[in-house]
Amino acid sequence: MEKKIAVGDVIYNSWGWEQTNVDFYKVVRATEKSVWVKKMPASIRSSEGLSSMAGYAEPIDEIVGDEIGPLRINKWGCVSVSKYGGTGIYDGKPKYCSWYG
């Protein structure tokens, strides 16, 4: 059985076309069927061996912005923060990201 989303969990949304953006959110309220989140800033570090416009993103333990929700928890135990990309519970491992410019 998968872990249920709970208050304090960090979730991430990975999305983009020809680049990979990663957004992080902290769960601030939860019911059995919905959650409310607030955006978290990210720290991005480049990594040797990747493109000069790629690296890894990690959340900074800080909350910014307004509460977003309610977000419905789907039958797989996930939520969609955006209609773009995929969302999951952050596992503590840096997430790949890339950019232009």
C-alpha cells in the first residue's frame, strides 16, 4: 500500500516541453480525499556531466505564496497541482531539471 499524503509532506510537480521544470509544495491541510498546499522555493545546483543548462532541484524548507486547494487525491493516492506534468511525494532525492538561457 502506498503512503497517504499527510500534512507536512512535500510534493513536487515536474513539467515542461524541451526543458524540465520542477515545482515543490508543502501540504498544509489534508482530509481523506483532498489536500491544500503552499509553494516552496527551490535550490538548483548544476551537476558535472550534465548539460550546462541542467541540474538538480531540491526544496528549500520555506513556504511562499497563497494556499492552493482543495486538490483531489486520485485513486492512486496522488494529487495534481497543475494540469501539466506529473506530481509525486518528494522522496528526499534531488530532481532533474533543465532550462534555457
